[in-house]
Amino acid sequence: MQRLAMDLRMLSRELFLYLEHQVRVGFLGSGMGLSLILGFSVAYACYYLSSIAKKPQLVTGGESFSRFLQNHCPVVTETYYPTVWCWESRGQTLLRPFITAKPSVQYRNELIKTADGGQISLDWFDNYNSKCYMDATTRPTVLLLPGLTGTSKESYILHMIHLSEELGYRCVVFNNRGVAGENLLTPRTYCCANTEDLETVIHHVHSLYPSAPFLAAGVSMGGHRHMFVKQIDMDHVMKAKSIREFDKRFTSVMFGYQTIDDYYTDASPNRRLKSVGIPVLCLNSVDDVFSPSHAIPIETAKQNPNVALVLTSYGGHIGFLEGIWPRQSTYMDRVFKQFVQAMVEHGHELSSM
């Protein structure tokens, strides 16, 4: 922060002196406006390259995983250049859904039953035209988990499917209960701490293709009202003015937590990160308004050789926009593609390290 402040003061002073000189001489000649624009552009470019564009911080619990990522997923060690006109957290977060393109994807929907009488909607992209994996029984399968209220129609999910299609993989999107248009058969949705539905989906997908490599990618946290009125005061819930108030009045009550703090403690990754037994790569921006830097379990991650964190200075929440006009790809897309490909093609190296 001190270096950033010094850079800003130095650039501001140089720009001020430059503009002061241009104002004095500009009236005697032509092109003062162009000179002002050029001066500002040079100053902004210097600030951007020195303070905005940075290499991400790679945190791993062991040298083996770190070496694996550097060799097969080099994007995690390359400089991330956020969109020059939209690098701030809120801008990245808010603009991504409107700027990025939505590739066309044709799904095959499947509804599976749960033990409590509910149902889960799965959207499959089978990739029948895969040239790399023509045998469906061994075609790699990527399970995609959308964020809070997200479905298979989200732009970031569509981009992941498009990238998986290029690699020849099959995808299946796990839509949380009640968010994808299917009927909600029980008075239960989902929460961060409960993984029963996810476990059901994993067992189901794996049973269909037991010989295929199986990976998963989740984004962010990854209803029908009449089902809840008997056990929850929905009018009170709908008056919530923050996520915390909603979780206190609805989520924690539905899943039987005594207090909102009990729910948040149980949902925190800090309690589970140490027990992760398969390679996991987590991408997070330190300016994420929903997952700020102080909440990232860096020290815990360092204790598990199966966990790696990629922390960018900018990117917002599921933003990671890059390029002048980021329509087709984001930094998150590139991390996803390189990592899943690395795990499918070179994952065996981790077991031998």
C-alpha cells in the first residue's frame, strides 16, 4: 500500500508538471488537447503496469503441487492484466454478466430423486462429437457447480462448457434445488454447509461412467415459496436487507442451526481444508467483496499438500475480465481450461511425486 501511494504521488506530480507546461505553451501552438490526452494516457499506462497488472500469488502446501502447476498450468504464474478500463472490484463483478458472450449450448436434462423425496435437476452436455474421446465410457466428465442462485444458463458455466467441448470432455451441471425451474417437492433448498445433494450427484454421475476421469469445478458458493410457509415465516424472510439477515431468517432455520454464527462456522472452508485428499485449485481475487482477503484461509492451505490457492490482486467476484473488450474469455476461463486439462492428461504425476 505504501508503494502504491508513492507511485500515485509521483505519477500525479509528473502529470501535473507536464500539463502545466502544456497549458503555458499550448496557446501559442496547436494540438494542446492531443498533448493532454497523450500525457494522461502515458501516466495511466505507467500506473496500470506498475500497480494493477501483477502476477498472482500462488500458495501451495507442498513443492510437488506447486511444480505440477508451474509445468502444466502456467497461467497461474503469469501476470494477470485486468481490463484497463474496468479493473476495480465492483466494476468487474457487476459488468461480467453483461459483457461476456453466452455461447450456445444444447443440454439434455435429467431429474434424479433424493433420499428425502426431493429432486435434483442435472443438465448434461454429452459432447457426442468429441474427436479426442470418441468412447463415451472413458470420456472425461466435468461436474460444474454454479454459484448462489446460479444455473446452467450462467455465462461462466457456458464458457466452461465451451472450453470443455474444445478439449473433448463431457459436462454435467448440478442445479441446486428449486433454482432451475423444476418443482420443489420438499421444503428444502441448499446451503453452503450441507453437501448431501452434491454427494448424491457425484455418486450418480460416477456410477454412469465409472471408467471415465471425473473432475469438478465450482463457482462462488456453488425457490418456490409455498413449500416453506409451514415452517418458516416467509414474510419476515422477504424483508431481509442483507445476505446475513436472509441466512439468519431462512437458511440457518431450514437446516436446523441454533444461530447464524453456528451456520457460518460450519460452512467455513477452514474446518474442511485440512482434510482435502485430492488436488484442489482455488482461484480468488483479494479484492472480492464477497470473499475478501482477510477471509482467505492461506495458513490452512499451506498445511495441505493437495491444496493450491491462486490469489490475484484484482478481479472482483467471478469477474476476472481481461483484454480491451472481454467478450470471449476471462482469466478464470484460462485457469479452468489449463487445470482440468492438466489433471486429465498429467494427473498421474501427482500420485508419483
